[in-house]
Amino acid sequence: MEMTIPRSRRDVIFYSVTYTIVVFFVFVAVFDLLNSLALITPCIWLAYVAMIVRSGCRSEGGLRKFLINRFGDVAGRQFADVSVPREIRFGYELFGKRFIQRRIALDKIESVEWSPGQATSMAGRDMKDWLICLWVDHDDPIESQKRQRWARKPDQDVYIVGPSRRKEDTGALGLSFIAFIRDAGVTLVPSEKATCFVRSRTG
């Protein structure tokens, strides 16, 4: 079982330009240091980049996972599939090879909903920033306690499925994703909100 997750051309362009600029100036900084053209500015830049990479590696599970996720921002066909053991995997396919970015156990899925971003809420009209949110139990009582004061759902993590788009496109993708999850064996039923489907506790 597999479905293709659409990409945002705007996000691809943004990340491509950003990463190109960062890598270019890393090479410039290294060149300046090797040729003694400058010292302080290149060291500050390299230290800043190293700090960002280190933080990303810690939060994403190592350097390999960090690099896989960065390539996934700009290249390949994004997909979601179901594997054994029963889990849904998100990743991308590039040059015939598949890279997995996130794994979620099917029995941890609690709900799927789509809602507008802050721009739409402030403008009072569709600003093409609707997002699909997959809510998943994290089973960490300590983390739940930490999130109690500020999190909407302290017992759950959220994973964003697909890019931000206008309401109609997001809704169509959301319904396709729900059908995909149902085919995988997760029973999701409509809630009081038309844009939210929750896990059934019966059957």
C-alpha cells in the first residue's frame, strides 16, 4: 500500500536556494581559512552552521537521518506507505532508492484533521495555508506533563502531511489520506468538525 504525497514548488525553491547559499558560504569560509584571507568571520560562520547541524542531528536521530531529511526537502517523489510491522512510513524516492524519514505505528494514530494557518485566520479569506495534521500518541508521561500548560494535545505528537495549500486541495488530499489509512486497518470516523476524523473506539 502506497500513496504519493504532493510537493510544494514554493517550498522546494525556498529550500534549494537556502541550502545552496549555506553550502556556498561554507566553502568560501573554508577557502578563506586555508588561504589565510580571513579568520574571525569564517570561524563565526562555520561555528554557526555546525551548531545548527548538531542541533538537527540530535533532534532527528543522527547525521545520516539529518542529511536524508535535508535531501528530502528538495528532491525525490514523496510517498506514504504501510509496512510490517504495522506502521505507516513517510519518505521519498530518489534515483530508484527509497529513503524513510518518519515511521508511525498504526495503533498510535488518534486523528487526522486539516485546518487553516495563521494567515487565513487573520485575513478572513483563504490564503492557501491549510495543512493536514496527523495526531499520534507519544506514550511519554513525562513529556505530557511538560506540555500540559501550552500544548493543545499534550499526550500526542503532530505530523504535517503534505504542503500547505488552499482549502479545497488540502481537503481532497486529506480525504485521500484518510482512505489510505482506513485501507491499512485504522478505523477513522467523522467528528463534530467536518475537517476532522478521529479513531473509532468500537469495532
